[in-house]
Amino acid sequence: MADKRTTRSGGFARLWNDPTVRARTFQILTALVVVYFFWTIFQNTVANMERRGISTGLGFLSQPSGFGIVMSLIPYNETMSYGRTFWVGLLNTLLVSGLGIVLATIVGFIVGIGRLSKNWLVSTLSAVFVDTFRNIPLLLQIFFWYFAVLRNLPGPRQSMEIGEMFFLNNRGLYLPAPLPEEGMGVVWGVLVLALIGAVLLYRWARKRQEATGQQFPAIRVGIAMVIGLPLVVFLAMGSPMDWDVPELRGFNFRGGIVMIPELGALLLALTVYTAAFIAEIVRSGIQAVSHGQTEASAALGLKRGTTLRLVIIPQAMRVIIPPLTSQYLNLTKNSSLAVAIGYPDLVSVFMGTTLNQTGQAVEIVAITMLVYLTISLTISFLMNIYNKAAALKER
Amino acid sequence: MNQETELIQPPAQVASKAVKGEAIIKVIDMHKWYEQFHVLRGLNLEVSKGERIVICGPSGSGKSTFIRCINRLEEHQRGQIIVDGIELTDDLRNIDTIRREVGMVFQHFNLFPHLTVLENCCLAPIWVRKTPRKEAEQIAMKYLERVKIPDQAKKYPGQLSGGQQQRVAIARSLCMNPKIMLFDEPTSALDPEMIKEVLDVMIELAESGMTMLCVTHEMGFAKTVADRVIFMDQGEIVEQGIPKEFFGNPREARTRQFLQQILNH
Ligand SMILES: Nc1ncnc2c1ncn2[C@@H]1O[C@H](COP(=O)(O)OP(=O)(O)O)[C@@H](O)[C@H]1O
Ligand SMILES: [Mg+2]
């Protein structure tokens, strides 16, 4: 039947019923529509900008910005260029994302393993943590930490303090800044030597284990060495390090390092919110490893901790990594909510202030999108490398 | 007639290695409950050193639960279990000691899929017995040769057939140099053509004088190697005896019914 009809209706119909041809045609049509759509938007914006007398191109990046930024990891003031503004914002974004990823991973793993604990209190607390922070919108949490907690702290004169060194008030967390003096170089040198020593110790311990079977607490001793040796030298040299301790001058603190409440609030919110999701990922990852694995380990006499470390976690990681990557990407992108409380991240200073002042919408939006895309692809790339290494070999 | 019996072609009977009078496992009036459910109802058993015991019985009768109590993968609530002179209690040191002496082979192998065959075999000797890695690897190779798969040492479990995986699991247990081996239906997850290769390894192990407790429905295997066959039903030991009497002249009606079912299917 079908055959007859095709032959009768000639060349075009035969072509149209070829699945490859049909698929290609639809793909080309779709591509054309998409290109036309973006082309129109682009044309439109460029026309608008020309009408308002804004020149296109990246020339604006070298113009002076004329606005200050509350926090910068590189020297910055308002006489510097918009290009500099971009870097300040980018570094602030990377700072909060990087710290957030590390902290959220640590908290997430602890809470995730805690939920599976046989200890009722530990598992209940972990469950409450997850259910609370996972179910409240992130923006609300940022506002909570910022307005309800950090901005509500006492003013500088009534700061909470630890040992007249650390001060916490509504202007931020003030820490002593290290001022190295002569002789500190020796201490750094000893630290480097201790690190090398620790690596050698670890290797030696492994060799010895392979040769004699005796196990040596290389990790613990190594850590003690890396901390202890420089400390001893440091004290022996008469503490060649001065601390720039923050001091109350008038209405505010001078000196030291300050972590502004905007950074604190954003970091807290991102960490806690993402950690709640990571905890669930870790829990389900561990539960995905069959119970038989735990039983086989127990039957062989392996201890619970050893089983978790050598048998369960390595297998759970295969399940954990892909969704964990998504969480890292989410955290990085969510850091752009910084704009809501005025933390000077990339979106806030570049897509916000810079765009408002220059009107270079197309360029700025494009650059910003490109930056986030690059960060995201880099994270995915790194996680994929790890994932490939952890993949199981099957037949 | 059971097909496996012909497959194995028993060399008559494997000579008994049981040492009379030396009980290595003693189970005295042992009870276990899952919540309200009384799974094991007063089991009594003495196993001599080198004795080979086959446990059979209908599904759900508590066979797995019973042998899992012997290395305390399950806890019993009443009665005593004494393994190699050590009573199984909540004392963690006792449990650690017992688990070093008692090897276990599971129905579904439970190999570690992220480790190679060799690493599977070396993990416990290195971390539990503190054997040097080199030595652990040599021991592992020795046992892999005994189960006839030394050439697969560098492969991962997922790359092996079911029969090969189960033989690796046996080698992995043997690497801990256990005094007692427990088997929980080691061949029932295998395709028929792979059952023989695993049973052959188990027969060889029996010949070497290992104390073995084996839950299985392979009656050919039972006839070849067992010193004693135990029939369990509804959490009780209904009948036990040497294979000749157990199969030739079962006393209990329940045993006869069970034997008829598995021999006829
Ligand atoms: N973890 C458990 N919780 C509750 N009941 C269980 C559990 N494990 C086994 N059972 C029950 O105990 C009985 C005996 O099980 P099992 O020892 O596995 O029997 P068998 O190995 O003889 O087939 C079965 O009725 C089973 O449903
Ligand atoms: Mg069973």
C-alpha cells in the first residue's frame, strides 16, 4: 500500500518521506528562526543605542568609572577604568563562589553522612537542617542573614570581641592582619620543608606498609609536623610577625582585615542553602550503594570507618558527582543575587552600575554572560575529568 | 533425577575430615525475632572442626538468618552462639575477632565493583590483618590460582561472568585465612552452565579440610561432600543426618515432602 502511494506521487514526496531529509529540513528551519530572532534583537538594540547617541564597541572599558566599590581584592578607586571595575566584580564573584563551593561541600558531606547516622540526635538535626534550608527561597535567606542577623549586630562601639583581636559588629567581621617582620622568611622556609617532609613521610609509611605490613599514622603525624615545626621555629625566633590588630577609632575600626556583612551574609546563605542540597545528594549517593557491599565488608572484618572510606564513598561518588556539579554551577550563578544586598559582585558592579552609567547594554550583557558561561564550563570540565576517573569498568 | 548430580560425578564420597569432639561452632537454644516475628525458634547445633554441613529447607525457613547469626551479621536475642571458643555478644572486640576467622560467600557475590579482582582480594588482609601489600598480593594470587582465575587478576568484577565472580568471592574470603566458611546459596544466582565451576571449587575446598556451613539446594553437592545434612523449616531444625540416611530414608514427613519437591522439579 504505502509503497504504491510513494511511487505514484513522484520525487518530492519520496524525498519528504525520507527520515534524514525530513529531520535535516526541520533542523535548518529551526536554526533560521533562531538566527532571525537574535538578529532582530541585536539590530533593534543597536538602532536604539545609535538613536540615543551611544557608540557601540568595547571602547567604554578604558573610560574612568567615577564610582567607588566597598570591597575589592585588587587596588581600586573611582578614577580607574570600567575595565578595572569588571575585574573587581569578577574577582569578588570568584571569591564568594570559590569559598561557597568549598564550605558547602564540607557542610553538605557532614550533614549528608549525619542523616544516615544511627545516633538519633545527629540524624534528626541533619534532617531538620536539610528540610529547613532547602525549602526557603535563597533570596529570603540572604535577606535573613543580612538584615536580621548581621546588620542587627551591635555597632562598632559595642562590638562582640574575642581577646581584643577579633571584632564582630554591624559593619563586618574584623580580623588581625599579619605584618611579617624580618625572620619570617625562615619560618616560611621551615613550613615548606615541613610540607616536603610530610609528603616524604607519607611515601615512607606506604613503603613500610608494603614491606612489613605495619601501619603508621602518617597523615596525623604529617599534619602535626606541618603545624608544629614552623610554630616552634616561629617562637624560637621571637615571633617575627606583627599583627595589625583592628582598633576602634572614633565610630569605626581601623586596621586589620574586614569581611563586610554583605560578603558574610551572601556566603552564609549560599553555603547553607547549597549544603542542604548537597547533603541530600550525598545521602542518596550512599544509599544507592547496595547493602550487600556493607555486609561483604563487615563479613571480611573491615571496620565501619574503613568501609565508608574505601568501599562506600568511592562507589557513591559515581552517583554524587553529576548532581554535585549542578549544585556548584547553581551556587556560582546564585551568587549574582549579591545585587540584592549590595555585595559588589560582577552582576552588581558591571551589569548594574557600569551598564546604568554607560548604557552599553549589548556589550555588557554579552561579556557578563560569556564570563558565567566560561566559569560554568570550567567547573563542568573539571568535574567531568574526575567523573571519568571514578567511572566503573564494565564488560 | 537431579541434573547436577550427574554433572559433578562424585568420586564416591569425599573423605570426611571432621575431628570428633572438637566443636568449633556451638549453637545452644538460639532464638531470633524480627520485631514480632519469631524467625529462629531454639536452634541447637554443634559443628566439629573440619566438618562439612549442608543446610536446606524451603524459602523463608530462616536458613540465611541462621548462618548470618554465626558471623553476627544478624543479632540473636536468646541462647548462645560460641565460635572458636568465643561467645558472640555485643562486645565489639569479639565480633572483630570472629569475623576474621569466619569467611562468608553470598548469593549475589557482593564483590567491590570499583576495585580490581586483585584489590578485592587484598583489601581485608591489608586493612584488617595488616599484611604487607606485596605479601597480600602473593597470597591473593595463590588463591586466585586455586579458584582457577589467576589471569583475571587485573580485571574488574563487572568484566567477569557470574561463575568467575563467585569464584573471586570465594578467593577473597580465603585470603583472610578463615577457619570456617559460610556459604549462602552460592550457586542460585548463576546460570546452569556456571554452577559446576563454582561447585568444583567448593568441593576442592572441602577436600582441603575447611569447616564449611553451606546453604544450598544442590543435592549432588550435598551427597558428595556433606558430613551432615540439616533440614530447616519455619525457624526450626526438623531433621539432620548423614547424607545417605537423610536422602535414602528421611524420617520426617516435611523432609520427604521437601525432597520430593526439589528432586522432581
Ligand atoms: N531484615 C528482615 N526483617 C524482617 N524480616 C526478615 C528480614 N530478613 C528476613 N526476614 C524474614 O525472615 C524469614 C527468614 O528469612 P531467611 O533467613 O532469608 O530465609 P531463607 O534464607 O531460608 O529463605 C523470612 O520470612 C523473611 O521474610
Ligand atoms: Mg536465603
